Amino acid sequence: MVNLPWSPDLPIRTPRLELRPHRGADLDDLLVYHSDPEVVRFIPWPVRDRVQTAAALDSRTRQGQVAAEGQWLVLAIVLGASEEQAGRVIGEVLLKLDSTTDARGELGYAMAADVAGRGYATEAARAVLRLGFEQFGLHRIVARLDARNDASARLLRRLGLRQEAHFVRDEFFKGEWTDTLVFAMLAEEWDERENPAGRAGHIPKAL
């Protein structure tokens, strides 16, 4: 079982990034990638104009904690002080509480095209996996993606998730039938990969 609510100690800081709840002032940064057809090609959002992005942002400002099954924790990915354009929101990383009984979560992310390939998405996703497994006590985290999204599949493999399924033409997505890949990781697999020294039981670690 998973204890609620999820109220993480934010912001989460990684070597190059800060993960925090969205703010109203993030609109211009979000518009950069919410309006980019290449970014949203494999994401269930439409290409958004400024008004639509503002509405999406308003919803995100209330997603800094999770109180019930089915809700998403949504955090802005912000460039840290060591990076060019420090303070810019370059994307978002998400963790859904998919099932309290099964202690299952779902990982998601989106990133502006001009900062792709620098490892930022991997760094942010690893921090949220740590949050899910070590602080929220999840047993299993999955990620679902369009099978054509090679960059996302490579990212998940770098993080240590394994591909468990390839569903063929299972979803009518943006006007066409598409394949879906499912990746997953268990808490013990996370421990073996990220905490090789091991630890007694499932004791949360500070981020």
C-alpha cells in the first residue's frame, strides 16, 4: 500500500537542475515546447497556442502533490545556476500514482527540443524515480510510449528500465494506428542499480 498524500520536499536539486512546482511566470518557457510539433509528436497533447498553454499551466500549478489514486505529480524542470540560461524551464517530469493497492506509478516527461541530447531528461527522470521508490515507497514504476519514439526508449534503457511489452497498432493516436511500448522497473531493481551497497528494508533516503 502507498501512503497519501504525496507531499515531496521541493524543490529537488540535481547536479544541473531544479525540479519544482510550476508557477504562472513559467508561461513563456512552456510555450516554447508546448507549441512545438516535433516535441508533442509522440505526446498526448495537441500543439498549443499561448492561450491553450496558459490553461495547461494553470492546471500544472496545482499538481505539486498527489492526494488520490490516478493523480499526477507534475514538476517543472529548471536549469540550475551552473547552466546557461539558468532559471529557464526546459521541460516537465511527471509521476502518476497508478494504483495504491499495487504500489504502482507511471513516469512521464517532456523536454524542449533545443536542449535535447544533453542528458537533462535522464537526470530529471532519475530524480523522480528515486522519489517514487525511496520516498513514496512504490513497488513498480512503468513508462508507456509510442514505439516510434526512439529517443525516449533509449532514455528509459539508460535509466535501467526494461521493455516488457510491444503492443501492435493498439491505439488510434493523432489520426493513425500506432504501436505502444511498455517499460518497467521494480523497487529491488532500482536498489541494485542505484544503491549497490544495499540497505535494510525500504527506508526512505533524503533526496
